[in-house]
Amino acid sequence: MHCLVGIDDTDSSRGYCTTYLAYRIATDLRPDVKVLPYPRLVRLNPNIPFKTRGNAAVCLRIETPDPEVAFEMLAVKVTELSDVEGGANSGMVFLEDPSKSDGFEHLYLDALSGLVSPHRVRRFLRDQGTKKFELGNGMGLVGAASALGFDERFDHTYELIAYRREEFWGLRRTIDSSSVRDMDSRMFPHTFNNYDYQKRKVLVAPHGPDPVFAGVRGDSPRSVIEAFQMLEYDEHIDGRMVYVSNQHTDAHLQHELDWKVYSSGWFEGTVRQVQVGAGGHVYLTIDAEGRERNAAAYEPTGDLRRTARLLRPGDRVRAFGGVRRATTLHPKVLNLEKLEVISSGGRKPLLPKGTYISSPRSNRHLTKPLIRYGRENPGKVALADDWLESAFTRPRVRVENR
């Protein structure tokens, strides 16, 4: 029998990772729970302040002879690999009939660009008769239920995530930077956001204590598998798994903003004022059909900040990002993620018409790289037989240039 399982909020700042839990389900629970390709890595609204920056949930298509047994085994595994003491509020949603997943699409779309109440999700699950499991305050039910609404009908990418053995958790990751640059060059344009050439910084490896060793993102399963095989590192890894994902699709920026706090989207208007503040942050005042709106490009956004600084009064723009709450010192403001220059208001424009985004190092997980424009990927998913591997026995090579 085929079922759908959504899981969210199992990690904390101290470690663990929801994708690692998905990997362990895929490797540990066979044959009672068989994960089918591809597990789905689903990013939701990155502007929610009480979620991690990545705000990721997972959705697993599973095959099981006994859904009741599968549900209990999954609940045990979620409990085992959730850092509740560190603040995780894990949620799992178990849908026995995947044909009923259409009702979850509304949750997914709302959770991409807005704030979804856990009360709404609990009521929805109750009305649908859908099983759930929760730890802590159960906030993870929002992401778990929303993840069930994403599938390959939407624009999508792929990510291969490699996982560390437990004895390496918290230790420095060592990946040869020249091998990353070589891979980036050889795999262009089929992988992206591998290396930041401005800061000379490897982007495929995180820096926290979580179990992730590295992640390579691209436009097909074969691309990310081949790219990962080009990397050179000196650590024995536990295994790796390929996910289909809504990452790098701008899925959260598709709708015009309602300007609710924490919402993501876009608005259009005419630049009235450009100010450069302390730290090099750039603040824009924009006339949006008679209403004054504020937007900011902060110094870490790199290229986007430099673009915003070149705007001039009269320029017509479409601004994309997330709405930050007003404070006693600052009004409600849009934290910029992307700018489209529609037209110039001056005789000598400093910016040609076009789309401008932040530097790779500050991209959101959902940010669509410029290389993906015109290369969207909706439709049937290509299958790679080696999408899941575990029990690696040796490192790739000795690392000389770290």
C-alpha cells in the first residue's frame, strides 16, 4: 500500500536535521517502510522568524504492507531523532490515501508566502480524518501537512545531501575547494550555488553541528550525483540521498503582497528616494500606486545591495521579498530578495531593465538563480537507480587545499 508522510521541525540550533531523519527512515525501516523515489524536500516561507532560515519540511512516499505498523514505526523514529530538549516541536502527518492529497495543496501554497496557524492545520486534519503525531507544541504539524501539497507538477530542482557519521558531528568539514570549483565549471549550467567566487567560499557544505556533510543542487538527479562524485574530501560519510525539491524556484514570490507581517511576495512602484545607511545598507522609498512603501537591501545581499544603490528617483521597479514587522524605531519594511527594473525615470539610467538578485552566499534556499531563468523544470521526474546509498567505506581522496 502506498502512503504519504510529512515531517517537520525535528532539528534545533544544537543539531539534528529533518532531512537526516528522512534518510534514516529510508535506510533503517525497510522492509516494513520502503521510501520510494524521490523524497521531497519542501521549503516554506523563509520570512517566518521562529523557524530556521531554511524552513524545510520533508514529504515521503512510502510503500508498506501495514499502514498501522508503519505509522507506529515512523512515530518511534521521529521521537528518536527529534531534539525536543533543544526546542524542536516535531510534527508528522500520515496520509493513507495519496489520492486525497489535493486538499493539502492550499496549505502548501499558503505556507509558502504567509503564516499558517497550527489551529487551522489541526482542524483540517481532524476534518479529513488524517493521522498525526506531534512532540513539543506540535508546531511542526504546519510544515508536515503543507509538505504533502508539493509535488513534481510544480517547478522543481534536485538536491543530493550527504550525511556524516555520528562521530564527526560538530567537527569541521573538509572539502577541497578546488574540487568544488572544478565541479562547478564542469557541471555548469546543470548545478548551481556551489561556490561564491566573490568571497572565495565553498557553498556546498554547511557550518553547524547538524549531520549534513554536503549538499549539491541541480536540475536532475543524474547531475547532482555526478557532481557529488567530483568532490574531494577526507571524511568517511554515512551515506547520501537525492531529493526532489521546490528549492531555487522563487515559489514563495509568486503573488502580490498583502503586506501582512511575515508575508512574502512582490509589489510594484516608482522609486522616490534611495538612502545609504550605516553599514552600507540601502533603503528605498517607493510609491506603490499612491501608497508609500519601504524596502531595504542589506549589506550581506552583496550584488542586490549594489543594484539598489544605483536606483534613481523615477525608476519603475518590482520589488520581491518578505515583510518585516514594524518597530518603535522603524516602519514596516520589505527585506529585498530580488529586484526587477521595469523602466528608467531618468535620461541616463544607471541600471538597464532586467532582473537582479543577491549574491549566492546570501540567497534564500528558495531563491531562483539567474541561470535557471528559462530552464524551469515542471513535469515528469527522471529516475536514477542510485538515488539512495548508505554505508560508505572510504573518503574520496586526501584533501590538500581546504
